[in-house]
Amino acid sequence: MRELIEILWSFLKIGAFTFGGGYAMIPLIQHEVINHRRWLREGEFVELLTIAQSAPGPIALNTAVFVGYKLRGYRGALAAVLGVVIPSFLIILVVAMFFADMRDNVWVDAAFKGMRPAVVALIVAPIVGLARGMNMWLMAVAAAIALVVWYFGLSPVWFLMAGALGGVLWVAKRGKEA
Amino acid sequence: MGIAVLIKLFVSYLKIGFFGFGGGYAMLSLIHSEVVVRNAWLTNGEFSDIVAISQMTPGPIAINSATYIGYEVAGIWGSVVATTAVCLPALTIMMLLTRFFLRLRDNLYVQGVVQGMRPVVVGMIASAALLLIFPASDDGRSFIDLWSWAIFGLTLLGSWRKVNPILLIVVSGIAGVLIYGL
């Protein structure tokens, strides 16, 4: 029981202080899980990052499940997930309760007019780095998917399934040739 | 309202959790597709406001958006249902992967799946940007004048220079107050 509470507490801290999400929080997790609690070794942490990035879902959540499950099975996983989720759940709930009234305020509205294009820029920024690792064909595929999802409102789920299938077929074809 | 909406929320966020490959920004296009296009729970503008709020509050954007949209659509129970639903796939899939991935990682087909989804993830991030730059309806435009494009350009530069994203959002908010509020 004590270890479950420790897991919950550690991930509460991680959940409460990871702004920006994703890669921004990796150093914090690293500190808590490796240096502070000594739950994982460096090598295991690298393994964890590989898994957390290939699996669906936010990296914070995936990391929590991995660490919790390794330590205490499914109970540990649940404790860690609760820890990561509770801070953002409570904060957003409070924001949601009061934001509707605040939204009509002239100043708040002006602030959001300034923040909207900044949000778009933050989304655009990583695309360049991601595209750099791809060849012309893959870039064309990515661009086509972006256009179809945007223009026709088609769900990206179909493309994820097609991509997974395409990857499997490609491996199978190469296997035959080899 | 009632149970039907809760079920819809549950299914939508289960889907978002299950197909949420590639991290926060890639998930945005999935969230947009469910929340704005399919169910019309939010307008484009409200969607983009939630993204801004998520940047400034701790926690993954998928969870933030689940809590917020759940509350907007069906109150506190809505936010509990949506938040639970978005966590369930990660919880089950990661437990399985933690057990089996070391054996699976060297499997060529698993590598094929991961590789095949990579260009899709990049496309999804790009579509999220397009959806916010050129929304289907006029309400909630992200870009209203030249100032918008200036803020966009400067934030992009800042982001490439590794300036903290929260700082960029806060500065843009202050710029908004100075430009549009005074």
C-alpha cells in the first residue's frame, strides 16, 4: 500500500508540473523516476521512451502506465494514471466552469485573439523537423493526407489504419524478395 | 442531454485515445474531427481557445480537451466520462506492451506498422494547422488581420529557437490585449 501511495504521489507531481506536454516533461519524469525514487535504471528509461512513443496516447500517460505496471502490476498502473490525470482534470474543470463567463470580457477576448495565431504557429513548428527525415514520396503522402483531412473532413483514423496496413504489406513484400 | 450524450462522449474519446498516435499535435486533428466535424460540440474558435488553454495548463492536451469538452457537453459527469474514456486505451495497450514489447520490438511487422504510420502522423499535424488557418466556417477565425500573421511569424521563429511554448502563448496573449483591447 505504501508503494502505491508513493507511485500516486510521484505522478501527481509529474501531472501538476508538466506544462506544454510531450517532450517537455521527459526531464521531470527522468528526475522523479530515476534519480529520486530509483524505480528505473537509465537503460530501462530509454526502453520506456521507445514504447511510450510507439503506443497511442499521451506520452505522460503511457509513461505512468509503464512505471506503475512494472512496480506494482495493474494496481500500480492505475495509481500512476490517477496521479497524472487528477491535476489536469481539476484545473481544467475549474477553467471550464468559469471560462464561459470570462470569455465575453473584452480583455479576455482580445488576449485570445492574440493567442490563436500563436497556437497555430506552435502546431506548424514541428512539421519542418519531422518532414526533414522523410523522402519525397513520403512527404507527398503526408501532404495529400493533410489536404484530404482538412478539405473533406475525413477522419484521420482511416489513414492511420491504411498506414499501418501499408507498413505491414511493405515488410511482407520485402521479406519475399529477400 | 442524458445518457445518450454520455455514451457519445465515451465513444468519441475512446476513439481519440485508441488512435492517438504521434503525440499531442497529431491528436489535435483527431480531436477536431470528432468534436468539431462529427459531433459539432464546439466551433472552430472554441476549439482553438481550448488548445491555447491546454498549452498554459499542465497535463497532456488529450486529457485537457477531454475534461473541458466533457464539461461543456454534459457537465461534471461528462468530463469524468470523457477523461476516463481517453485514458482507457493507453492504460490497456501500455500494460500489454510493457509485458510483450521487448519481444515484439524486433518483429519486422511491428516495425512496419510504426513506420507506415509515421507519414500519416505528419499529415495529421499539418491538417490540424490547416483546419485552424482556414476554418470551414467564418466563426472563430485564427487569423483576422495582419497582426495575426505577425504574431504567427514571430511565434514560429521563437518556437524554432526553442523558446518555451508557454512563454510564447502568454506573450501573444499580452500582445492581443495591447492590439485589440486598448
